[in-house]
Amino acid sequence: MYNINFQLKKIWANNKPFVLFIGLLLVALSIIKIIFYYYNRHLLFFNSPNVINWQAFLKITKWSIYADLLVLLPINFLFLALLQFTPLLKKKYYSKLLGWIFFCCNGIVLLLNIIDVFYFRFNNQRVNADILYVLSSPITKVKHINPLLLLVVLLLTIGFLFFIKRVHKNLVAAIENGKNNFQVLVVGLLSTLLLFIFTNKTSKYFLPTHPLIQLNSSELSLSQNSAQTFLYSLFRKGEQLPQGNYFTNLKCDSLFTLKNKMVSVNKTKKNVVLFIMESVPFDFFDSSNKYYTQLPFFSSLLQKSTFYTNAFCYSLNSNKGITAILGSTPTVIDIPLYHSAYVNMPLTKMGSVLKQQGYQSIFCIGDNYDDFGFAKCTNWLGFSNYYSKENIPKYKTLPSQAMGVHDEYVLDFMHQKIARLQQPFLSVNFNISTHYDYELPKSFTPQFSASYSTAMKSMTYYDYSLEKFFNASKKEEWFKNTVFIFCSDHWMFPNEKDMVQNNVSNYKIPILIYDASNEVKKVDSSIVSQFDILPTILDISSYTGDVISYGNSLLKSDRKNVAFSKINSSLYQIVDSVYALGFNAANNRVDYLYNYKVDIFLKNNLKNLPAYALKKMMMEEKIKAILQKANMQYSNKIFN
């Protein structure tokens, strides 16, 4: 008995540094998740305020530990295996190199989870490969994080990084001094194997979405490890498609058509000026909303335009919004379409089609050249010219913010460029001053209401900048032959200090069409979306031919009247005039069905109620058909 106890103590002594390290790293990740919950709690359970009961807490904790171990054990087991060669090699250099690898791998795991504490609210999901394409944007947001919270996280990070370094030293000593060098390795191996056979046999247990078998989609983010979601997305190259075999092709065609023949109602080709409005929510235009903003220019324009009061964006990301608007195509992969291997898929390219119609097309933005990949995107879509801040004369002396030169100066530059274009033309402006962090030029000093958020103030500045542009443009001969379209790239919180999550209202955006030759006020309450912009512009150009589009021309009355959105990497939503249905493509199930007209806070999930079975089935079939068509389009298969 004494000998057994002695051997157990010896095994424990040799393995103590490794076991304590894994245990304390789990504690570190748990602390980060607690901070994640505290910082984002109002975004996680917007429709289930009492979801964190003991049963839910235990399930989340179980899957959280599992997800963390799934990252920590394989990484550190590999380190243990390499460490066995320390006595056989030049320890000094080999051990030092190994120490840096060990430090960096575990440090990156911590860092990715820390990033998500603050980045989640801008992405609505744990980090994936998409972050590689927007790295400059999250960095600019750091200065606006709660300083005390940032200090706590920073101190914790530094503490655990020093801890990692110390553990490496202890592990090396354990390997060098222990008589049985492979004891630590065996414990690491056994731990990793036990993890991989946890809850049974198939590889699906290693997927970041697997906890959905017990958790709902709002709980999933609390259990996930950001390093796992990021690495899994990289492994798939960010290009994994949703399932595409729900129906026969004939059944799918009856539910949703993707390729249609356009017959334009316009006899003359008009110019188009499209304003893609950065981070502008519908809230600013809704007079019943507490964030309704006084916008003199827009208020005047609404008296002679068509205003769509039930318009929806596809995603909460600019790099997905621009493809939805200019290409009428959803991004169903993690990374931007124009960075992916799917760039050769069948697609109606706005610039290319308009060129066939005799149009010149330009794209103007005050941001750095190709930030967010927009230069790639517009070149891919066949635009004639792309202009960024570097093209604006003396741009370094102009007032700017983190995202680039302020709107009034970019719009003035675009006005000058339009003056040199032959008609007909398409000019697109992607403004930046309404982008977070909403810093405004010092020369703009109106009297704001005390209740105005910084986002509302930036919208007021954008309104002022547009008024200047229109006042100058009215004097030009091209003005009366031009249709002006306004559409947000995505919704964003109207008040960064009062973030409220709602899967319907959080996707509502303003869409507005002003025809300078036909000034008529009209309010259209039908369901429309970003996907309708491309066919609308082609309609204005008198285009007659095939178009691949997930929307319809807003100039026509026989529209599909549903909006399709991507909530996160696996959850998609379809909205009609009354109901919103959320479909989880990862596990092929409906997550929710809400009557959002009555249940405006989305508290009553109707998905399991017999009275709504038919409605649920019809909307589920529609969204599955859309996803199946997307799969076919991306796979370059024949479709209608």
C-alpha cells in the first residue's frame, strides 16, 4: 500500500505542472467568459430574459469546459511530445524555441477569446475567418471600451501570460529531472484521448456548433471557445456551404426562383446615384422611435420620394452588405465572397451589365484604398473606376476620422467626378462618417439635443453633407435625368450605450428612392431588402435580359415580399409582413417563429404550437429553398 501511494505521489509530482496549468488556464478562460457574459448579456438573451436558470447554467458550463479542453489539450499535448526531446538536443536553444511556441499558442487562445468580449457586438457571433478581412476596424474600437473593464482584462492577460512562461519552465524541469520522462506525455495523451471519445464516436462532436444539440442558439456563444470557431473556420477556408439537398430541383423551383427574365418598364436610360449608408438603422427615420433624429435634408426629400418602411438588410457586416446590394447575392460563407474561391460562380454583376447598357460606373469612398476589400469587390463586379481617399486632392489636410476623410469632402469629390462622366452613369458613394466611432469634424458645431447619442449626431452630419451635395448637383444638367437611391449597408445600434438586441428590428434599415424627374411622395410598407437594389437599378437602365437575383425591382408591384437575413454563421432568418422564422442550418431545425407585429419584443416562440404548424412549414420550406438555391449558385450548378 505504501509503495502504491509513493508511486501515485511520484506520478502526481511529475505531472503537477501540466495538470495545474490546464486547470488554471480553464479558470482563465472561464473568467473571460464571465466578462464576456457581463459585457454582452443584453445581446445574448433578448427574447429569453430568464434563460439562465440552474439547468441552463449547468448545460452551458458543461459545453464550455468541453470546448475549452478541445482547444487546450491537443495544443499542449503536442508541446509535451516535443518536450521529450529536450534532453537529447541542445537544450538551451531547443527549449527556448519550444517555450516561445508554447507561449504564443496559449497566448493566442487567450487573445482570441478576449477579442470576442468586445468584438461580439459587432459580429453577433464568435470570431471566424472573417476577422482577417476587417482587422483594421476592431483595432480602432479599443479606445471606446470601458477603461476599467479594459484594464481588468489587460491585467488578467498579462498575469496569465507570465503564468504560461513559468509553467513552461516547470515542465522542462519535470522532464529533465524525472526518472520516467514519458509520464507527463502519457497523462497528456490519455487526457486528449478521453476528450476525443467524450459523448461517443463521430467527428461532429468536434464542431463548434455541436452544443446546439442541448443548447439554443442564444446560449451557444457563451459555451464556444473563440480559438475553436476561428480555427474551424480557417480549416474550412471560410468557404463551407450550407446544406443544399432539401428538395428535388422541381420542388425547389416551385418555392423560389433565382434566375428571372427582366422586362424593364423604363423607356429611357436614367442616371443612378446610389448612396450606401454606413451603419444607418431605420430607427433614425421612425417617428415613433425614441431614436428618431431631426434630419432636415431627409425630411425634405421624403416629401417627394418613395420611402420603404419595411426594408431589411442581409447581415450586420459591411462586407456582406455590399455584395447583397451590388450583386443581389447572399454571403453564406464565413469570409467575403470576393475573397473566396466562389468568385467565378454565376452572378449578375452590376458594373458589367450596366457597361453593356452604355453606362460608366464609379465607386467613391473616403476610406483607405481597398479597406474591407471594396476595391476588389467593385472590380469583380465590373465597375469602371474606384476612388478612395488617396484620390482626393490634398486628402491628408482634410478633416477625417479613423475610417477616413469625412463625408462632405468625399461627396464634393464625387460631384466633381460625376461632372466629367458621360450620361448615362452609375455613381456609388459608400459614406464613412456614420461608422463607429462617430467622430465628427470640429467645424461641424450644431446645437444637439441632450438626448442625442453619438450615432445620432453623426447621422445629423451626414444629412448636412448630403444637403450640400444636392444643392450643388441641382445646378447640373444631369440632375433631372437621375434617380437617387439610399440604402444602408447594415443596421447598427442607434445608441452604443443602450444596446438592445432584436432579430427583427436589428435588421430594419431605410431604403429611399428619389426620382428628380418625378417628385411624388409615396410610403411603401411592403417587405423589401438589399437584394432588391440591383434589379431596381437594372430596371432604371432599361435592361431586358436574365438576372440572377434574390430580390425584385422595387419599380414593380409583383414582388416576393419576403426578406432573407443571416443572423450568424449557422442561423438564417426569413421575414414576411407578420412573421419571422429562424432556421438553423447547422442542425436543420427551426429555432423560432414569432409574430413580430404583435409580439414586438419577440417573447413568445410559436414554433411548437399546432395552430402555427402550417405557417411554420411554409416559411421553413421557403428559407430551405433559398439556401438550396444559394448552394447551387455557389457550386456553379444549373438552376432556373
